Amino acid sequence: MSRESTDFLYPFIEGDEDDAPSLLADLATSAGAKWDQSSRLRLETLHLLDAQLGEVAAVMARCFEGGGQLFAFGNGGSATDADDVAQLFTSPPWGEPLPARSLVTDHAVLSALSNDIGFDVVFSRQLEAHGRPGDIALGLSTSGNSENLLRAFAQAARRGVRTVGLSGYDGGRMADCEELEHCLVVRSDSVHRIQETQAAVVHALWAAVQAEYRSEASHENASHEGAA
Amino acid sequence: MTRPDHAPVGGDFGASADAGLCEDLARASLALARRFSAGGTMWCISPSSPFHAHHVAVEFVHPVIMGKRALPAVVVPAGADLVATLRATVRPGDMVVAIAGAGESDVSRAMRRGPAWGAETVWIGAGPRPADGAADHVLWLDVDDPLVASELFVRMYHLLWELTHVCFEHTGLLRPDTCDEEVCITCSDEGRTAEVISVGGLGDALVRTAEGREHIDTTLIDPPCPGDLVLVHAGAAIATLEKTSLEEDRR
């Protein structure tokens, strides 16, 4: 096990040469190829999901206008994406700050639930405590198969919390999850490339919510003016 | 552009890889692989977007690709005194990886101390660049949109991870003493960066350098304070690089 193969990642880098400049040149070439691949997936995905993002954004904007809040959650790298979501919605670079929370940040809650019951319930149990009708549960996964996300969506559905999921590959179990209303799938089989594009999807979703939220508000203003 | 009013959808942001950035990523990855191979720990910092530091750390500790080895990567928690925490915990041979803007002064102060702490520094960011030599590896994007930049940071540290693991297959290139640079500071008697630990009464000071603690003569420079960065040559401080007091750290 002293040698691990990354040949499938970088098929044209061979064996054991001890020539640093040549390794560096190969690495730079590989990085460039991966970069371009990621850029293509990002653009293709944003185009593919464009209509669906608009629908989800409209649902979310209505929730926020009704006083709802957003709960974001995921495991590993997707947990950090959940933190990104919470930070972006509450402290946006522009636009309206909107109420959002990550369900992965409280280590006391996470360790208590994991220790007493199991990691499968860490998100569902928190939604049981916090979720209200008109809130939004946003779960992120690259595989779409995380048990704790599926349980969270089920719990959310029971409580009238709207459900949105980000998944990869072919959507995994999330694609077939009855309690998940909206599943945004980044179609790739590389976890890294999926995650990179999911970050873009999250940002596009946030921007669409901002646009939708403003338009609803101005629509309201317009109708008030019309009534006056 | 199907949704021009909904930035940042679409666009050509980062569509094509920048050759210089790819070379920088390659060099940084080889440096990280060498440090990990020699037992170094990676410290991850991103005070204004803590999720990035957590993402880097989890990537290296528990890789998404099965069978890849777990590597020691640690997040300096948000809210911690960055410089004080790193000063207390970083060991010679470690790495500090930052995802931060050039204007984040705590990050800049931490990066500048890398040579004194014996740490290799990698600084990932976008927009206005930090000064030349602000870190060993400055991986920078010419992107203004903070969200697009944030997306590309994820791409950059994923590539750092992937390339680092490729380097592990080239064991002949992982010796920590390998010198490919034209000038190797540690092999010559160039000036070395030192951080002042305490000041004596007779124009001397105890300092920390990449090689450990040593007493130096400080009569050639203005009296230093603990926390200052000085340039040491042949047992004497010959210049003050940064005037900072430890009190300021604790603000």
C-alpha cells in the first residue's frame, strides 16, 4: 500500500521519473485540463438547471416573504457548502439578508445526537425541533445517497417544510425520494467536479432568490399603489 | 446568457485555465507533498469565509476518493486569534494554507511569519494581489465577482489535493532537502526571517527561526519588541521586517 494509484485521475503521468521540472509540467497540464472540464460542467449545468432554478427560487422567495427560514445541511465537503449557503443568505455581498442557518455548525447538538441515537438523525432531529411550515430544508450531497439527508427530507415534509436537494451522479436515492420536492442534479461522476459545480448552483440559486424576492416585494408595492 | 439579470449565472468566468496559475498550483502541490511526506501538518485558515478552511481540511483528512491516505490538516477555528494560535501550534516543517483577500491583515501577518516558524505558506485569493513574496505560493485569480471567486477557490484546492496525491507516487522527488530553486536560503548564509520572542537588556533578543530558537544581537536595529519580525544574518538582526507587538495580537 506504499504506492497508491491515481492513474485514473491523471492517466498520462507515468511512473517514477525523478525529474522535478518534468513532473511539474505534467501537473500543470493536468490542472489545466481539469480546470477546463470543471468550467464546461459548470456552464452546462447552469443552462440545464436554469428553468428548475427559477421554479425553486420562486418557492423559496415565497417562503422568505412569509417569514420562513432556510436550513442547510450536508456531510463533509457538502457540510462546508451548507455553511457557505447560510453565510451567503444571511450576509450577502449585495441584496437582502435572509434568515438561514447551517445545521452542521453546533458540535454539541451533532455529538449529542450521534452519541445517543446515531448520525442518521442529526439533521432530521434538528428539523423536528426548528422546522415550521413555510421554512425551507436545503440538503446537499454529491452522491444523493446520504441516509441523514433522506431522513431530514422526510421529517421536513411531515412538518410542512419545503424541501430542496442538490445531488450528483444520476441523483442517487434523492432523485427517487418522494418527500424531496426539488432535486437539482449535477450530472457528473467526479465528486470534486460535482462539488465545484454545486457551489455555482447554490450561488445561482441565491441570486435567483434575490431577484425573485425583490420582484415579489415590488409587485406588492405596485398593487398597494394601485389600490390607493 | 439565459438569465443576464441573475448574476453570477453563466459567463466566461474562469472558463479557460490560466497557464501561470496551473504552474503555481503544480509547484505548490509538490511543496505540500514534500512537507506531508516529512511529517508536516497543514493549518487551514480563512477568517472571512470559514467554510473554505473546513473544506480544505476535510479534503486532506478524509479524501473523497477511497483508498487515498489521510493527511494531517487542521482548521484554525473562526474567532480564534489567528496569529497567536498559529504561533503556539505551528512546528517547523508544517504548512499554512490561507483562503483570504490580500487586505486581511491577520492573514497577511500569519503568512509573513511562515519563514520564522519554518512553515511553507500557500495563499489563495482573488482581486488585488498581496505584495510580492507575501507567501511562498500565491495562487491568485483575476476575478472581481466574490461568488465566482469562491467557486474557483473550491476548484483550486481540489486541484491542490489531486496534484499532491499524484506527487506521492514520485517518491524520488519527495525528499525534504531537495532544492530546485536557483537560490536556496537554507543552504546559504542569506538573511533569515526571525520572530522576536523576548528582549534582553543588553542589545540582545531571543528569536524564533525555522531552525529553532536562538539568541541574536540587536544593536544594529531599533530596539525590537516581542512579536516583531527581523532579518538575521550571522547572529545579528540587520533589519526590522515588521513592527508588531504581542499586545497588538491580543487586541
